[in-house]
Amino acid sequence: MHKINIAIDGPASSGKSTIAKIIAKDFGFVYTDTGAMYRSVTYLAIQHQVSFTDEASLIELIENYPITFKQTDRGQAVLIQGEDVSEAIRQPEVTNNVSEVSALSGVRAQLVKAQQKIAASKGVVMDGRDIGTTVLPQAEVKIFLVASASERAKRRYKENQAKGIKSDYDTLKKEIEQRDYTDSHRETSPLKQAEDATLVDTTGMTIDEVVTTVENIAKEKM
Ligand code: C5P
């Protein structure tokens, strides 16, 4: 078996990070959550009162506040200048504005460069929206993970319930659909299945079934 890169793309809440984390652990690969990077820039904008459309200032924030990942016993933590922002970047204020920030081509260029650096030595499972199309077009394995909007909202609702976060199913579904629309209609690197990606519809599938499906595809390339 040799080291390869695995790109997992798909719409909001399609289970990308859950699946990617398990596969990375099983193969001894590094997991990279690129959504967390766009979320971190959005969080920084809120903290520093920078407008979500002020591209030059957002790029400055990226240059001044490096975003890093750290393995902890509770999983992967996202750090900005050593501060653990893993929870803060999942708050609704970030979630509902991240698509505006991620639509800026200058912001994307900075983060794509950082993501390509992480994947340069291979052995990476990277999830996002444009990994197979833009970040790692040469990735040995490309998966496009989808599920119906109602199933994704249901999963997110249950996840929130387990964390003790109050939420409303209909609102969650609307927010997911809105984010998908913005992410797939932006000019730079819209959410789109790469031509050579394998489509996996996880509606009605268990996590184990999805992991096995993706790992079997990956094993053929290793
Ligand atoms: O994956 P997650 O839902 O955390 O991503 C948050 C947002 O970051 C997405 O809705 C999208 O706007 C942006 N994103 C992106 N490109 C990526 C990963 C995430 O534009 N590769």
C-alpha cells in the first residue's frame, strides 16, 4: 500500500467530515477540513469587525493569523494563533456568513495554496467543495458525497440535539439549501462534481456502509 490523496467533496452536511475522519484514521492518513479554514476566516472577520466583502482586509487577516490544525484526544482541533476555535467556528453567525467569504477569489487563492502545501507529501484525506476540481485535481481518489436535503437536515438536527444545541428542522433545511445554492453558483470554484469523481449518494446508508464503499474505491489505487 502506498500513500495517496483522497478528495471528498459535496454539499453542506453530506457527511464528508465524518467519513473523511474515519478513513484517515483507518489508513493512518492526515485529515484536513478545508471548510474549517473558510469558517476561521469568517470568524476572524467577525472578531475584527471586517466586512465579509472586504477582500483586501480579509486576505490581510489570513496572512496575520495563521490557521493550524492540532490532533487532540477529542479529535482534530482548529487553532488561530494557538487559540482553539473549533467550537466558535461552528456557531450560526459563522455558518450563515461563510459562503459570502468563501466566494471571494482572493480568499480562495490564499487558502488553496495552504491546502496544496498540506497535501504535497501525500497521505491526506481532504474534504471540501473544490478539492477534486481545483485544490487537488491530481488526487488519486475523488469522491462526491451527496444526500437529500431533508436527510442532511435530519442528521444535523440530531447532531445538534446530541450536543444540547436547540434547533428547528425547517430552519436547518432552509439554511442548508441556501448554502448549497450560494456555494454552487459562485464564480470561483463552485461546488461541482469533478468529471472523474465517483458519486456516492448516502441517503439511507449507514456511516459504516459509506466508509466501506469509499475505502474499497481507495484500496484499488493503493
Ligand atoms: O464544510 P463546511 O460546511 O464546514 O464548509 C463551510 C463553508 O466553507 C461552505 O459552505 C463553503 O462556503 C466553504 N467551503 C468552500 N470550499 C471548500 C470548503 C468549504 O468554499 N473547499
